[in-house]
Amino acid sequence: MLRELQTFIAVAQYGTFAGAGTRIGLTQSAVSAQMQRLEAHLGFALFDRTGRSATLNKAGKRTLELADELIALYARLAEPEGADGRGGALSVGAIASAHASLLPDAIGAFRRVLPAWRIRLVPGVSLNLLAQVDAGEMDMAVMIRPPFSLPSELRWHTLAAEPFVLLVPASVAKKGASWRELIESEPFIRYDRRSFGGRQVETFLRKQRLAVRDAIEVDELPGIAQLVARGLGVALLPVSDGVGAWPRGVSALDLGDDTFHREIGLVERTRRGRQDAAARLADCIVEAAARNTSIAKTPPRMPSRSGRR
């Protein structure tokens, strides 16, 4: 019943089965089925159902308090104390770019202070990572800031603001056209719209009233850059240390005054009795981001041109 309890907590937070499903990656029918199984297992109703809303009844409120405690206790099962009484385990989620650029330095600093602690790194996309931290399945995650407000139980620390550029094949850049002209005339390689970064791209295109010729849609940033290098189209990508240098054969065109940014941050769940080790690791991640100034600034990669003539 652990998964059902986690979904139950999400429903209590977001007020509807549909709202909870959107946040944790389930359909409304899947959430409804889980809640029916949980109520059947417990032997009593948890909600007063009115239309699309699901309001906790008296039994549901009591169950919610116990569910929070059970999830916290389950998380502690993976944190056995070391022989010196100071060890344990922490679970950290991260988008792909953070694995390569930010976390190695942060984990190195953490283990110099607390070497008895084990760290489990969990890769994933931002939406899934957010749901796992929210459900108590991991201690924290480095991810893209979502386009909606975070639950009050979660804390957000901004680590970097990565500017977007238009990546184009070098042969196309030599034509001297502005970024606006190229984005509408060349095949467009789209940052997956299901991701938070991809949603930013979609919002930018709408605000700028740009009509693109969709050709390919990908979530992997290095993969998008390689497609551009092979002359298959142009793409709006964030400048990120975690992605590495642009491949040969591409140029990055600056968007000028229209530049927008992908905000990278650390999200963690606020709990009473927060572990000192978890707090220390979070501090190490924030400090590593502050030291790594190249994350927050555009590194000198390929020559760029302003999109305005």
C-alpha cells in the first residue's frame, strides 16, 4: 500500500484526483483506482466527494497524519547507521546536466566532511524528480524550476540561470540571416514539450509569435546539438556547463534583448527533525553552484551574432 499512500498524500495536497495525477505522472483514472484500493484495504472512506473535488473527511485527515509518518519511516529504512553511529544514506535526484557539472564537486565536498554517508544518485526528468521528492522517495533533487507553484512542503534554492540561444549549423550561420529569420525558415528541432525546459521554449515561441517548421522533438540536449551539427535543423537550447561544449559545425546565435533563461535549482522536502547530513549535502550543492560561475554565465563557446540587425 506504500504507492497508494503516496498518491493519497498527493490528492490531499492538490485537492483533486486530476491535479494529483498531473503532479505525480498518473492519469486521473489511475489515481482513482489507487484510492479505491486504499479505501477497500482500510475499510472506510477517506474523502467527501463533490463533483471533481475530493475533500478529506475526518478519517481521511487522521489517515493523512499517519501516512506522512509512515512515508518518513519508510525512507529511514534505507539509512542504516554506520559502525561509528554517524553514517547512513541519502538519495539525490538530478537532471542529466547536473550529473556532469554540479554534483561531482558537491558530493566531493560532502564526503570530505561526512565520509561514512552513502549517496544514491537518481537520474530523471524534472517532473518525475519533483514528484519523488514530494512523495518522500528521495531527499532532494537538482532540476529545472517548474512553471507552477511548488507545494508549501517543498523548499526551492536557485542555483543557476541558463540563457537560451539559437543553435544553427555553421553553414547556415554564414548566410548572415538573423535568428528570427532562421527560426522560421529552417527545420525546427524542438526541446521536448513535456519537459519544463521544452515548455519554456513553447511559451517563448508563442510570445514572439514565431511560426516554426517542426521536424524533430527530443528531450536530450546533447542529442539535439548533434542533430543541429549534422545540418538537420535549428534549435533553442540553454547554455549549460553540463551539456559541454557545442559540437563542431554549429554556431550559437544570441537572442539579444529577447533572451530567456532556464532556472536550475535544488528542491527538498521540509520536515521537522531534518537530518543534519541532508542539510549539509544541500549546502554543499548550493556552494558548488556558487563557485561554478560558468554555470550562471554564458561560456565563450562559438562566436555568436545578435538576432537584430
